[in-house]
Amino acid sequence: MTNGSTEQDERPGRTELGRSLLENGFMTSDWAPAFAAVPRTAFLPDLMWPHDAATGQAATVLKTVDSSAWYGYANSNVPIVTQWDDGEHTGTEPGKTFTSSSSMPSVVFSMLADLDAQAGHKVLEIGTGTGWNAGLLAHRVGAGNVVSVEVDPAVSEAACAALRRIGYGDVKVITGDGLLGYPPDAPYDRVIATCGLRSGLFAWVRQTTPGGVIVAPWGTHYTYTEATVRLVVADDGDSASGHFTRPVNFMRMRSQRLVRPEHSSYVPAQGTGDAERSTTTITEPEFLTGSLDVEAFAVGLQVPNCVHVPDRKQAGKRPVWLYSLTDRSWAVVIFRDGHDTATVYQSGNRRLWDEVEAAFRWWQDQGRPGFHRFGLTVTADHQVPWLDAPSNALSG
């Protein structure tokens, strides 16, 4: 086993990053040895696109051109894009859609703390990415106990090479569909996913030992807001249940990507057509919040198969569109600055705004519960969200 000692250990920033992760509670002290032994820099490509907090955009950073910037970003708590457009992108400028990345270290170690993997545990990872997470797990449980599944062959190959270079070549990296898990090496004591899920966790439940833990980013179609769920497999192995821990945003599993509905296929070209008109007293500041806020997550738990798309504000007016994924029902609520009511138009078999408003009011009436009060139960036939306890299942 290697201690991961390479030239980047001397670069400024890595020690500070580790201290910050500990002081802010993202990394527990028992994961500090793995952080020290397995540097993130060993898994990052020379050309990468880290998130630039100043611009809010992806910056192009090439190690051979500006090594100081490269190491500075690598040793910072920022997400770093390592692939665009499923590998079809060429050149140094950012592509259209990022499709593989190195997650923020704070997210990585928070999820590892939730996983609670111990020495000797057999771990299945879904989404190898750069391989850093697999390397951290290998240091913790032993490289021969880690199986990682990656859908993209090029990403898988690069991760394997990085793991070999740093001394963890015994990690088994499988190129395939992570939604299927990897039955040949089951059962696993722990399963962790590093891509966003909307369904399909039961295959992992069946491949995990009773009492084992599954940690995955999970969300609904309503919003990009996800939360990590920590599921514990039941004694009979036929279900798993547990609370959500914190909000996250991950790239969705490729087989579960949602193509945003085409507005023109729902709404008549001439405008609202024969849609039903009404008003609501919900205001924009109440309803429209940041991408990691619990309001949208809570609403999505109770309004299935619905996508909400906030439009840009123009001249003090912002429309928020709702589209059904099961039929052509749609709704729009139009918020206006300085108004204590908003105009609503709804069309189709579903009254989407009525569903959304009811869910939002329910969340308010429950005392605006945070992510940690919600949970999920997964069985062969269902995935059921709940509030506070599995017995308090949510409709939707």
C-alpha cells in the first residue's frame, strides 16, 4: 500500500484543505489518514475545468501552461469537470454539457462519513469518475475489497491507470451499467453512488448484506436538487430504509438523464389558449429559492412526474412553468414584483399548480422541515418517501 507521497504534497493548499474539511465538519478525523495518503491531484487530468467562484463558470486550466493554478484548484474545495459531452468534446474551451467530474472534497468526505466503511468491508462504488473516491476507499478497506462500476470506457480506463500509479491496482474497475450493480462479487457491506438517481436502487439492495449501508444522491424530476440518502438494508434483505442527510447536486446517471420538455409541445403558440386562469397568494420570494433549497425537494416528493422550469425575470415579471411527464398537462404561475398575488394558468388532465401549491402549503404547515427529516424506503416494487418515520409515508 502506498502513502501517496508525490510532488504535490509540497504544494501550498493541500494541508489547508485538509484542515478546513476537518474544522468545518465535512471530514471526520478517521478519514484524515486516507486524505493524507491519497492526493486528489494524482487522479486529475492535465486539462481540467474547475468551477471558478468569481465568475460562476468553468475555467480552463492546463497544467503544462499554469501549474500553480492547476494545483491551486486541485487543492481547493471546488468541483472540477474532467469530461464534456460524453467524451465527444475536443479543444480546451468548456463544452456544452459536463459529463464526468471530480466532486467537491467536502461532498466526497461527507458521503464517506455517511457510508461508515470499515477495514475489511467489501464496497461497491457506482460511478468511478476520476478514481479518487475509489482510491480513498481502497486505503480504508483494502484495494481488493473495492469494486467500482463506470459506464464510460475512457473514464474507466483513465481511473484504472491512476489507481495503478498510486498503488491501488487491485481495485476492480468494471465498465458497465452501474444501475445493475455487480452481482459476481456480491454481497457487499457498503454501496456508494456518485451520480444522481431517481429510481432503480433495489438491485443494490439485493446485493448488500442485511444491515449494510447504501449511500446515494437521490431526487425527483421536479428539480435538480438532490439529497444524499443513507439506506440500511433490512434483516430479510428485501428492503432498505433511511434518512436523507444533506443537499447535493450530481450529474445524473446517464440512463436516467431527463431531457427538459419542449415548451412548444405543451403550450399553444398563441399563448395560454383555453387554460384555466386563477390566482395564488404565494409570492416569488417564498417559492423561488436557491438550487439546493429544501422547498423544491419537498414539493418534488409529493408531485411526481412533473418538471418545473423557472423562466428569466424580465421587466419585474417571472413565469415559472410546470410540465407533466405522463401527459401534456402544463401550468404557469406568473410572479410580479410588488404584487401580493400571482396569476396562474393551468391546462390538461392534471392541475399541476394545484398539486404544487398543496405540497408547498403542506411543507409550510409541517414547520418547514429540513432535508434530514425526510427519508426513503426502497422495495422491489416501490420507493416511498416519508417524513420523520417510514410509517408517515408521503403521497405522490
